[in-house]
Amino acid sequence: MKKIKIKHHERYDLAKIRFLNFSSFLLGLASSLVLYWESSYLKAATASENISKYFFVGYSVALILIFNWHRVIDKLNERRAYFISLAGKALVIAFLIWAPVNQTSAWMISLYMVFAVLTWVDLDILLEQSSKDNKTGRIRGLYLSLMNAGYFISPVLSGFLIFKLGFKVMFTASFFVMLMIIPLSIIKLDSKDKKNRQKSVKFISIVRNIKERKEIRTVYWISFLLEFFYASMIIYVPLVLIEKGFNAQSLGYVFSFMLLPFLLIQYPVGLGLDKGISFSKISAVAFFLMLFSSLGFFVIDQMSIIFWAALLFLGRFGAAAIEVIRDSYFYKCIDHKNIDLITFYRSLRPIAYITVSIIAAVVTDSFHFRAIFIIIPLVMLIGVMMSARLDFCYSSLTLVKLKEK
């Protein structure tokens, strides 16, 4: 089998990694205060269950910006690009605090989605700048665990706030967390970091590069399937459970419980991947758990909140494992100078949301939106079958590390 040599430039910066981990916790906290209630807010603002167009427009704009974000980084640098996305996100949330719940505020939720995507892209690039490959699994595992610790806290808090005081207080809480992140980032992120000149890369060149590297192509598919699962479940699970009569406060407890696997397994899985455990075996089991969990929302009619919490917990157990596998795998294959590949990799979230929006628009036009839970398991079945390719493709690489001064 032909070996591919990949040269990596590494500059390990533990202090910066620790701050970025803390930032991921705060961003997870701020994001999750809004994320799980976007569909409920849009339904309230539009008085309609067919809210797909807001996700379609928001993530389409995000996709266009992602493919051109290397130009922003080239003109400024990674740090300043990050501040732009943070400030944009904070300003949109500030608007939503005062705006009435109507069509205009619904479109502002779409704009919020744009900046939310860009902040995570920028944080990813900053973390990759400071990492090295033989620690990628544990670095990414800890980073994701801390991010999801923020996500774990938020649903209970936001569910309580919505139930007692309405959406505006939820946005206010998210805004105050953002006000902590921005000044801390200005102080802690080194303003003297040199600007990494980014060559202009055409979309067709990115596609050709991916086509020639099967290890990148494989992890892109795995990542897309995970993002498809997230998009479908985040949009439609709250609507299903609210339709069953559960209130926002109850759902807050459910969503926090379902996120426990992200705290429990991501760092151990990342550490195991660094030590050589099989990508493929863990991935296949994880996708099967996601398949089973999503199928339950279509075939089972159950009024117990404990049952739904357990079913969601099972699906997120699989998703937590896949999240570490895909990031560990991908960042072992590239370095921070591959801005084109990183931005395309992170474009898979908006692509997944756009895909789900289109499918859901067709489904909800002819059937109840719950029919989406037939499609999700079929897509996860592709993940089960594709998992076998992970170990085979990764074994074709020889990684050459170059230390950066």
C-alpha cells in the first residue's frame, strides 16, 4: 500500500491551550443557552412548525463565509478574525434581548447561527496552532469535554429561565457570558502572534486536494454524518417533546442529562486514540447507538420523561465518541497552515443543517415532521458501514513533524 508523507509544522503552547480550553467552556455555556431553544423560539416567532428556511438561510450564509474566511485571516490574523466573530455574536444576542418575538427576530436567529459557526472555526484554528500530533487525541478530548461541560450546565439554566421568565432572560444570560469571553481573549491571546500568510485557494482546488487524500475524504464523510445527526436532533427533538406536553424546565433537565457522555468519555477516548486503539471499532458501535436512539423517536410512543432522557443519553454516548474520533483523526492528518482544509472541514456543520432543512421542508410539506426520524437512522447506517475505512485510510499515512521556531 502506497504511503503518503504529510509534513506538519508544530508549535506546542501549553499556556495557550489551557486558555482556549477555558474559552471553549465559556463559549459552550453561552452557545447552549440558545442552541437547544432555537427551534422553539422560531416556532413562537413565526407561529409555524415549518421553520426550515431560517436554518437554511443562516447556514447557507455561514457556508459562503467559511469558504472565504481564509481571506479575512490573511488580511488580519487568526486572533482578530476570532474577535470579529465573537463581537458579531455578542451584538446579535444584544439585539435579541430587546427585540419583540416576531419575524424580524426570527431572521436575527439566522444571523446568530452565522457568527456561532465562525467562532468555533476560529477557535479550532487557534487550538491547532498550539498543538502537536502525538497529543492530539488528549488535547481534543479535553477541549471537547470542557466545551461540553458548558453545554451541560446551560440547558437546565435556560430551561428554567424560559419557563419562568421567557426567552429574553435566556438571551441576557448568554450575553453576559459573552462579555466575559471577549475581554479575557483580548488579554490572554498574544497580540504579537505573527500573521500566517494564507495563499488564495479556489474551491475546486480544495475539492481536488480532498479527492486525492482518501484519509481526509473518509473523515469528512464521518464528520458530515455526525453533523447531520446533531442538526436533525437539535431542531426536531425539542418540537417532538414539547408536542408531547413537556415544558421548557423539564426539557432543560433532559438535555443536560443527555450531555453527560460528553463529560464522561471524551478525554478517555482521546487518550486511547493517542495510544493506538482502533478508530474503526469505536466508530461502528457509536454510529449504531445513534441509529438506535434516533429510530426510537419514530417507533416508540412513550410519555415518560425518564425514558426520553435515557434514549437521548444513549445517542449522545455514540455522538461523543464520534466527535473525538473525527477531530483526533483529522488533526493528526493536517496542521494549522492547512486553513483551506480546516475551514472546509468546519463547513460540514452548515452543509448538514442545509441538507436537513431541505429534507425537512419536503417531509413536513407532506407528512408530520416526526417522519424525519425515519431518515436519521438510515443516514447513521451509512456511518456504521463507513467506519471500517478509518483504520485502513489512516494506516496509509507517514507523518513528518517539523518544529516551528
